[in-house]
Amino acid sequence: MAGAVADGLRRRGIDATTTRESGLIGSRDLDQLAFATREERVLITQDADFLRLAHEGRPHRGIAYYAPGSRTIGDLISRLVLMHAVLSADEMIGTIEFL
């Protein structure tokens, strides 16, 4: 997720990290998904490869997907804040939310 989105979520009291902050730049998609699962984090992405991995049955704690160029940073933050407010961590397990 973009650093600006993570910062916006943090300012609203939501725990967020980025691929860069987690030391995963250049890591394979499977490694990133495994990290998010292990850390019990929803993966926020515009990479459709994660949709394929979920379809293959790879376990995950939730994926929030948006198409490249389809959302502004403010729009993403608003949608993610709403998602966080209405869905529990347990409800997100194995779920894909299209932003």
C-alpha cells in the first residue's frame, strides 16, 4: 500500500504498514501474502495476482483490491476506514473486498 494511504489510516487509529516498512520490497507475492497472514493483516493491493492466489485457495486474512488508477488516495483511505468500521478481523478471513 502507498505510504500516504498507510499514514492516513494511522492518523485515524488504524494499524497499517507498507511493503517497504515490512522489508518486503521485491519479495514474491506468496511471501507477501504469507507475511500478511502471519501478522493477521488484510492485504491492500492493486496487484490482481493476489486475486489469483486467493482463488487457488491460498489462506489469507483478507484482501482489499482496487484496480490500478481507479482510486485517489483520499478515496482509498475513506473506503478502508469504512471497511475497518463495518467488518471485523474474523469476517475478513478468506474474503476479498473490491474497493
